[in-house]
Amino acid sequence: MAFNFYEKQETRGFSDSGGKKTASRKFTVWDDTTAIETPSIIRDQMGVTLPAIGDKFPEEKVVYAVSYSIEHIAGSRNTWDFTVNYENTEPSTYLPQEEGYTEITIDYAIEFRDIWRTGTSSSSHAAGIPVTPGGDVGGQKIDKAGEPLSILVRMSDITIKETVSAASFPARSQGIRAARGRRNLTPFQGAVKGEVLYTGASASRVGLEKFSITHKFRQDEVFHMLQSARRNQLGKVETAPDAQTVHRASNVEYIQPFPSFYDFNTLSENF
């Protein structure tokens, strides 16, 4: 086989709009010995004689090949056009609808949460130490006559999207159902044990043999722990004077809404 190609220099284009760079190159390919009758023969030359996904655009540092197209030239005898499209996007081994494709999105967020104490031992509870019912959390009292203060809590919403085979979907679905509402048993996406809650997933078929699954997690710097002040029979927070005779909540305990753990690393081989 004598595979031949040449680049149509006049088709080489490049644009930069608002920081997004795009480019393209077009090649004409043919074979002098054996006629090219299917696109697969041309695909086999990607990374050999023709550019492949992830290759850089000539003379550029961060512009990579992200897609391609192969078209037979009308009226020709087994001559084809091979077009490569480039973007300033980090290259991926897989395209979005290919098995193994993974995309991670992180939303770094905050929220305000009512608490009565600061400087408590929430991290030790998160590591798996049981919360003692009715046990006081200690720390510094910051409430005013039993009224809590709203304190900023840092968190991250993590979304992981992956493309998987239809054959593997039933087993993955079983793991998803078991993991919902549980926290991470092992370090996950840079977070220590207990910080990440699995809030569920959504799935849809994207091909005859493929599913797209979107996993959703929430990382919480205080391990999803909630403070609860002891109340009397009338529903009012029980208070007692401190050293400065300021009345503050006399007993505050931790509540862990999500006491169970799961190893999220077993949900998929893609993350």
C-alpha cells in the first residue's frame, strides 16, 4: 500500500475570540496501489502520518486537535478529504460519547449555617467516632441567650460525568443506589474521610451500547455535621450564665444526618 497525502495550506485557519482559540487543517489523501474505500483506512493513519486527537497545532503550545472528519471527494476515484479541528482545550483520550470519557466540574461554594459553638471537635466525629447522644460539643460559646449565629461554611459541589458501556450499567446502577446518602469511606477527590456526601446520579442512553452517567457529590469542611441546642418542654433553648453572666445555650450536641460510609472509588474505574 502506498498511502499518500498532502495538506491544503490555503485551508489552514486560525481564530481567537475572547480567549477561545480555534483552528483547522485539511488534508487530501489517496493510495496509489490499493484504493481507499472506507474511512477506517484513513483513521489507521492518525498518529502515524496524519494528526491525531491531542496533537498540537503547528507552532502553537496550547491548541490541540479535538475532532476530525473524513469525506470522500465527489467525482474522484477514491480520494478523500481529512479535516482536523483544533481548540485551546486540554486534550482527552476519549470523545464525549466514547466509553471511558470522563468530565469533572467543581463548584466552590459557601453557605451560612446556624451554630452555637466554635472550636469544636467535629473532625474527630467525622472520622468514624460515634456521636454521643446528648453529649456537649464543648468549644467556645457564641450564641446570645440561646439564639445561634450564622457562620460561613465552605463547601464544593463536585459533578463527574462519564460514558460507560451498556453491559456494565446494571452493576453500576446497583452501586449508585447503595452509595446515595453516604459519605466517603476513603479519601476522595482531595477530600479526607467523611467530608464528601454522594447526593445521587442521573443516567441516560447516548448510544446503542453506551450510557452517560452524571454523579453528584458535596464536600463540606465540617463533615456535614449539624449543631443542636437542648430545648425545654416549651421548645425554648435551655440557657445558663457564663463567666461574664451572659446567658448562653447550656448544652449543644452534634447531629450527623449521614452516619454511613461508602467507598466512592468503587463506583467507577474512571475516577
